[in-house]
Amino acid sequence: MRQFSNPFKLLVVGVTILSFATTSNASWWNPLNWMERNRAKRVETLLVTSNYVKSRILAELVQFEIKQPILLLPTANEPETIYFLSPTKETLEISKDDYLKFIDFLQPNKVLFLGNDSYVSDEYIALTRDRVATWSIANDDWETIAFSVGEMLRLKHLGFDYLVLLNQLDENGRLKPAASTDFFGGYITNEKWTPNKSSEPSN
């Protein structure tokens, strides 16, 4: 199996995904904090996708490389909430109704949408296109999207790194710790269970 091109990426993305579940309580953060620290830098590329595991892993891998913010659109579980994720991992909850206001606030040079209409509604793309240049990579297969983004942004190892991270997901769509042995405490284990169904759209 191909080794992860930078093991630190796996650690960063994995920790972020495990901790991101707490972002529902992240309204304490003021986006002006991040903007003030980056006053001289305009947002070059705003990454937009939905808050599902496969889409978020890819967005965060891209973010790790290009140091640009992410907007995670509403999901079936949180139909009215958008999450803003800065390159420094600070987060903010945004109401769905404030989407355009926040786009105007960030003033990105361009917006890159990731995923088909199960992840990114055409409504968001249409609304954004009236304000800023938009790119969209819509495909039913996230591996294909990852390699396409890698080619577009000239991120040589993105597609392969994404495949490695997907292989780290357990049956519930969560990052699982790497297993180095089939033995636990000197005993061979063969635990079986029925996983819960994920709320992520099927591809």
C-alpha cells in the first residue's frame, strides 16, 4: 500500500475530524479574530462542500495544503447550520439564511464547490455565481473528485493521500486507529457487530 506522503497530514486531519463534533458549541468564536490576523491577505479560494465525512476529509486535506477556509453546508442532521472552518481550525456556526452575507463578508477571489447535488445544492452555486467566480467539481465518486482537485490545484499527492485516509474509516464512517497486530493482550480476537447506518448520502 502506498505510504501517506506526509504522515503529519494524517495526524492533523484525523485530530480535526475527531474534534469537529464539538463545533456545535463553537459560536464563541468571532470570525473577525481570524480576519484581523489575515487583514493583508484576501481569501483566495473558499472551499465549499457538505459536513459529511468523505467530503470533509477531502476539504481538510486541500486546506492543509493551500491554507484557505472551508464552508460546510447543512446536512440532513443539521438542515439550518453552516460551519466555517478557518485554516487555523477555528470554527463558527452560521445560519443557512446568512450564507450570502457571509460570502460578501469573506470576499473570496473564487469559490470551489466539491460534490454532486447530494452534497452541494445547485441553489448555493447559483447564488454564489452572481457574486464571485465559481468552480464546481461534481461527481458521484469522491476518489475521482480528489484526483480532479489535485490536478486543478497542482497538489501532486492529494488523490493518493485521500485514498489512504478513506482506508482508515471504520464501518460507521469514523477514523479508526491504525492496527498493527491481530493480537490483543495475548489473545486472538474476532469481535463482530452490526454498524449503524451512516447519514451520509450514498455515492
